[in-house]
Amino acid sequence: MKKLKNLLGIMTLLIVLASCSNDSGSAENTVNIIARATYSPSANRSALNGDVVLTSFKINLREIEFEFAENSNDDDDNSNGDSDDDGFYDSDDEFELYGPFELDLLNQNAPVTTVTIPNGTYEEVEFKLHKSTNSASAMYNKSIEITGTINGTPFIFWHDIDEDFEIDYEDANQNLIVSNNSYDLVFNFDLNQVLSQVDLSSAVDGDGDGVIEIGPNDADGNQALANLIENSIEDSCDLDD
């Protein structure tokens, strides 16, 4: 009888430990990562850009990173100052996806990727924007590219920045909560917002080749405008519910 009681006690302990492990984020969830751009040529953006039409908006991502919120699934008795190896997901942990991911957000229909991530409360998601190293790609040595027309003249904006975009909800008090389910996680770049903050009509075809180039070291002399557009793009991205 004593042995039976000991065995029952051990079984009860194992059940409790398994329950604690599940509560600490061990369950996984299917997440479809979707990236897109909001753009409407007829939107009331700015009279300065009424003659601007966009046809593509491409970005190259090296990595996508999910960052746990502060105190998310913390377990002080088990961390021992080494959260990466303690078996518990907490605010010192991150979940990373490695690319590269080359996307045209004005013509993107399928999800970027589908992945399984652990239960938890995530404070933000981070894009690592990096110039393409694929010499066969039109995005080679670029991390951002926008094409279209300005008053009927073809234009191309591009940049080669290597930068982390920390993306969060517009509501600072809202976090991404993942718990035993499947989700669509949508990153949205509001290009209407971008066009309300810059004056693309001021761009010039400095070398007279019939294409307006707006870049960090282009021959047309639009470098200041290129940096302004790059900053506006970073400010335009949020997570959608």
C-alpha cells in the first residue's frame, strides 16, 4: 500500500509539472504572416501628389522577429538567470524567422510564410530590412523599391538601408496575444500616409534619360527626397487586427 501511495504521489507530481509547462508557453500555434500595402490613387492625400501613380512597392526582409512582452510567461523559480535554456518562454526570449523574403506589397496575395510559434504575449514584431544579395534579382543591392509615374513620367524610388523596423499596434496598450489557435498576422504599410508627407512632384529627371530616379546616390539629384520617403515609410507601418 505504501508503494502504491508513493507511485500515486509521483504520478500526481508529473501531471502538475506537465500542466505548469503548458501554461508557460509550450503549446504552439499556426500563424500566417501577411504583408501588404494600403494604397488608393484617389485618396485625399495631398494636392502635391495628385499626379502620382504607384505600380509596385518592393521590400527585402532578412529576418522577422517576435519579441515577448515584459513579464510574459515569466517563471522566476525556473529561470536561474538563463532564460534561453530554462525551458520557459519569457520576456528575455525571442522567436525568429530567417529569410530572405522579397515581397511586392502592392501585388502580394499569398502569405509571406506560415509558421508555428509558442503561446505567449508578444510586445512587438521586428522586421530586419536588408538589401538583397541576390545578383539575379531586380532588387539586388536594394532593400526598398517603389515604381510608378509622376505626371506620366516613369519614376523609381529605391534605398539600400539596413535597418530594423519595430512594428506594433497603433494602440500602445495592445499586445499580440497568441493562445492555442491559428492566426493571421498582418503587417500593413500605409502608402497613402507616405504620400501625404512627401512631395514627389518635386523630383526631377536630372540626367534627362526619361526616368526620374529617387535614391541615396542617384544621378538625378533627389537624395534628400529619398531619405524623406524612407523615413515616411518606416512611420507608416503598423500591425492590423
